[in-house]
Amino acid sequence: MLDGILLGLLREPRSGYDVASEFRRGARHLWAADLSQIYRTLGRLEKEGHVTSRVEPSSRGPERRVYRRTASGKEALLAWLAEAPALPPERFAYLAQLFFMGEAGGGRTLAFLKDLRRRLAERLRTLEEIEPSIDTEDDHGFHTHLTLRLGILAHRARLQWCDESMRRVRPRAARRRR
Amino acid sequence: MLDGILLGLLREPRSGYDVASEFRRGARHLWAADLSQIYRTLGRLEKEGHVTSRVEPSSRGPERRVYRRTASGKEALLAWLAEAPALPPERFAYLAQLFFMGEAGGGRTLAFLKDLRRRLAERLRTLEEIEPSIDTEDDHGFHTHLTLRLGILAHRARLQWCDESMRRVRPRAARRRR
DNA sequence: GACCGCTATATGCATACTCATATACTGACG
DNA sequence: CGTCAGTATATGAGTATGCATATAGCGGTC
């Protein structure tokens, strides 16, 4: 999976470090990846012939290993884009916690939702801050904006759900106290 | 992470196979897990003393290894529930594809979104079918319903996003044809 | 000149996860 | 009686991921 992302980011030749920075700036909200993971994957892509690398001097640090996408790499990228939309396995750790919160007596649910709401709101804020900086005229910018937009709408829906849930929890908690 | 879920499902003694079935029925929308992964994790939880197991005859199949949660297991579960809400690393494979869809010339975006919408709508339908069957009176049912509810709201938001996105894509595609 | 932060690559280790495969019992259906 | 679906456990192999750590150049600041 990371393969496609790295091949996509290598639209222009870049070092692993640059790819990782690009990643953090533009794609952080859609995929998480570690520097070590990126280096390893680039290494594998090179063995597979999807990229080539060349060591080049850097103006402000140690030597850089610059990766270039090959024709085969471009092909692999297009093949990935031609695949059906990949719905990932759902993995919501906080929902799993909430699912069993009844075992904690139910008294913790409200505090948990409050905390969750705060964290989600924070994430939403960072997404909203990025949005106006995207130029939607060119194709890449347009698609970037589409993905960012889902992040924003999804987070808003989650916040609404937090509010709805907290409204439902309060009377239950009150009943328990009686 | 799976530890907490398994310990939660072991509110009553169950075999690995039962846990997996329970999983598919009630928690499929919040965490994905493989049977082999569940067996292995139960094995580890036993080594750690959080569960014990005993082989018992089955009425309709081979022998079952039934797991029981220990006091230490209950403690570990409560500790997990007391942790802050765990926001998982974002991993949206289909968003990653969309992010780079400009490389495919942009002509594929609409078909991609249509396909995605269909898949998401299908998932939403299965969630909505489960909803009315949940009894929200008891604590576990209530919390189950909360998590299901987020699944439903999140999917509705995604569908809206698909529609919004398709409306934005069409004029661009028309412009490209000129 | 010492130290800090950023740039830059790479590896080791442990865990998590996926997919395939082996084994074997039971009940239903044709 | 054969076969299939469902019940049931377990392991091997390969991949992905996360976290820590080692190394080292460069530029600025105190």
C-alpha cells in the first residue's frame, strides 16, 4: 500500500527524507508512515525495479540518496490507481474502548466522550487550517483538496456524534445516581 | 489492542471460535480480526495470566478450548478502558488512491467515486440493518449502539462527500474534453 | 569551541497482521 | 454412502509496522 503512495510522491525525483517531509505536509491525514518504513520501502521498490537511486551531495547536510521513478514504477502506480477503491479494514481503537465501557460501570463514558471530542476537534482544526492553502486549479491540487475535504466532513460528523452521544449519556448517568 | 477487545468479549467464558463469531456479529464495524490472530492472542493472554483455558467437549463438532477471564484479565481490561481515547493512525487506502488520481489523467476520478459510493452505501446498509435489533436499555447494548451510531453517521457523511465530489468533478471532466 | 536543531540514511528488534495450510468432528442432504 | 457446510484449533511463512538507536554533516548561537 505504501508502495503506491511513494511512487505517487516520486512524481519528481526526491530523497527518502524529502518524501517523508512531503508526506507530513500533504498526506498525513490519509496515511501514517514512519521514516524507517519509508526508507525500507524505497529500498524494496528499488530491488523491484520501480525506482532507481543515486547518491548526490546536499547543500545543507550529509549526502542524499535521490530516488527516481522508472517506467515500470509509473506502470505500477497506474495499476494501483486502476484498482477498485480499497476499503481498509476498520480499526477504531477508541470505538473498541467505548464498546466495552459498560464494564467500567458506565460512569466513565461521559468523560471519555468529552476527551475524545477535544482530540477530534483539534485534528479538525489542523485540517481546516490546511484547506485554504490548496490551489484546486491543477489536477493534483484538486485531488488533494478532495481528500482533505473528506477528512473535514468526517471529523465534523464525528463531533456531532460526540454531542449527540453526550446528550444521551447524561440522563442515564443521572438515573444511575438515584 | 486486540487484547482489550478479547478480554471484553470474555465477559462470559467462550472458545476462540465463539469469540470470533461474537466479533463478526457485534464488533465487525469497529475492528477487523482474523481467526488465526484471535487464537494466537488468546494464547498469549493465557501465558500472561489474563485468561485460563480448559478443553471441553462440544455438542456439534470437535473439542473446544474454552477461555475464562481471570481477575488479572479484568484488571487489564479496566486499565485499557481508563486510558485516554486512542486515535488510531489514519489509514485510508482509497483516499490515498484518490490523492494521486491526477496521475491517471483525471479521467478516472468520476468512475472511482461512483464505485466507492456504491461500496460505502452497501456498508451503510448493513449497519442500518443491525441498528434496530439493539436493546439500548442495558449498559452493554447502549454502548454498542453508540459505536454503531458513529459508523452510520460517518458513512452518511462519506456518501455526502462522494456526492459533493462528483458534482465538482463533472464540470472539470467536461472542460478537459473541450 | 560546545551545543543544538535540522538534515540525512540505515539497521535491529519486537510485535501485529495476513494468508495459506493441516487436521478433524458433526449433521444434513441427496 | 459421499459430500458439503459448519464447527473447531493450530502453525508456518512472509509482510508491515513501530520504536529505538547509531552515525554524521551543516549552520547558527551562546
